[in-house]
Amino acid sequence: MGRVSKEQAQENRRRIVDTASRLFREQGTDGVSVADLMKAAGLTHGGFYKHFDSKEALVDEATARAFDGVGTGDRQGADTDTDGDAAKDARRAFVENYLSPEHRDDMAGGCPTAGLATDMARGATGSAARHTYAEGVREFARRMADDDDDGLVRLSTMVGALILARAVNGDPLSDALLAAARAEASA
């Protein structure tokens, strides 16, 4: 088999990182083997180490990729950098979307704060992934802040409710958790 062009190698690496970002949020970093990841990316297992020194290096990069969408108006970030009523309306709309059954059910494409929380709690304290995660959480809190608070309580309510709603999905308690958190975080 011939050499892969530089452009194709970059595309393969991007595909691996994108796939890992989604799979890690859905299944956890320990729940995804390198072989399964590469298969999901449409590449061979043997090619992994041409792109990464270790799975931990991939976790670092995939965590950063998961937070790339923050602030772009998707589920991961609210456009609250406006003033007054516009910021309140943006925050309220974001909370509604974030604490929706659709977001609950889309773990792979959902918020990295909720999707990677347990992995980061179990990971090495000084890892690049944990640093990236902490910065992402800080930014999320900043976007949830208003004139009266720093956003930490709203963030904790939202992320905690989403994690719990996912854990009991299929039980009426799941929807009740989302509804209660929506009411609280929208206030």
C-alpha cells in the first residue's frame, strides 16, 4: 500500500479526533478501545500510533475538540455576550435546549461538560484533558452568569440534572429532573 499524502494524513487525524470526541462523550474514555475507535473512524487499528503516541494523547485532543463548539450557539454554549433582556432571552432559550429530552438523548453530540465529567474525575489531575475540561467548565459558567451571580449554581444545576436524567432515562423521573432544572435555571 502506498504512502498517504500529507493532506490525507491530516484528514485521517481529524476523523479520528472527531470520532473519539463523540464516542468518549457517549461511552466514556475507558469504554472505547483503540480498535473500536479506529473501526468507527473507518481506519485500521494499526494506523492509530502514526497519529498519536498514546490513547491519553488522543483523550487530550478529543476533549479539546469536544469544547470547540462552545459559544457558537449550539447546545454547548449560549450567546449571552449581549446586554440586558437579550442576554436573559438567550440564556433562557439555551437552558430550554440544554435541558431538553433531545439533548438528554444525544450523548455523543451533547455537552462535553456532562458527557466527560466522570472520565475527568477519574483521570490524572495534571493531564491536558483535565486542564481543557476545567477551562471549558469556567467558560460555560461565565456564559451562564448574570449581574447577580457567577453562573456556577446555574451550571451545576443544569449539568447535574442532565447527568441524572441520562442515568434514569426511560423512567418518568428523567423528564421530571429536566423540568425541575429548567424551571430553576431559567429563573
